Amino acid sequence: MVRSSIEIERGVSDVFAFLNDFENFPRVVSNLRAVTDYQDGRAHWEAYTPSGQLVEWDTVITKYVPRSVIAWESTEGSEAQMTGLVRFTVLSPTRTQVDLEMTYTPPHSGVHDAIRTLFGPDREKRLREDLSHARYYLESLVPRESSASEDTTPPTSEDTGDIASPDSTGDERSPT
């Protein structure tokens, strides 16, 4: 498991909106080729191994709390095994802390990739670099119009369950 945190000079609504759409991840994560976010709690991921081979897998949202938490895991039978958890903490109306935890077990892709994984850049360093790319990207965007109260409203006690239903959040990301 790798963990990293970063503070971003953007309100939580902007940061959450960006990371809530997994199709944004390849913009800031170096080895991702593409993510297809089906907007129903499922996504299809494509990434490159250290030797350049393409690996694909599917994920499903396991926890979703607007402006607070997004968690996902790969589906059974996926080529690669992955889990992710992102927590969002409001530091001010224009500053958000992002805490990310990920596990990733790639499929066997040969001796070359095994050696590069053992002796290549460590995963936490790459995660920190990717989060820095996300911070740079988000801080360079033109702020969207939103009220400060929207950014600082903490989740309610109802929001602590696993996947929020569309009725309780107005969002349609929960799996069917």
C-alpha cells in the first residue's frame, strides 16, 4: 500500500469534482493511458507497465461521500488488482487536503518488469509526483463559480455509509 497527502489551493468542490471523474486521472497520473468512467460507479482503466505493455482492469466504487471520500476496487477477474481511497479535508474555503491510499498488484508481465519494479522509482515517490501534477493542474484552472458555504459544508452523519444513493446526494455515481 502506498499513501500520500497534498494540499491544493482550490475549494473542496473543485478538487472533488476533478477526482470524482476518473477520466481526469490520465491527465495527472504518468502511467495511465486512459480511464473510461461509466458514471454509474464502474470504470475501465488502461495503464502501461514499466516495459510498455498495456494492462487493463475494471473497478467499482465501494464508498462515495460527496466532498469527503471516494473509494474503489478492481472487480473480480480483473487483470490487475487495485484499491484506492481518497479523502478530502477542507482547510479553508479555497484550500483542500487530499489524502490518497492505493494498492496495486500488476499481472505478471515478465522478468524485465519485475526488475524495473524492484529497482525503479519507488511507488510512493511516483504517487507524490502524480499528486503534485494534480495540484499543479487544478491550481492552474480558472475557478468555477461556487459559494464558500458549498466548499465548507461538512458531510452529515447520513453521509458516512458506504455508497450514497442518488436520492440522498443528487449524484448518480452509485452502482446499480
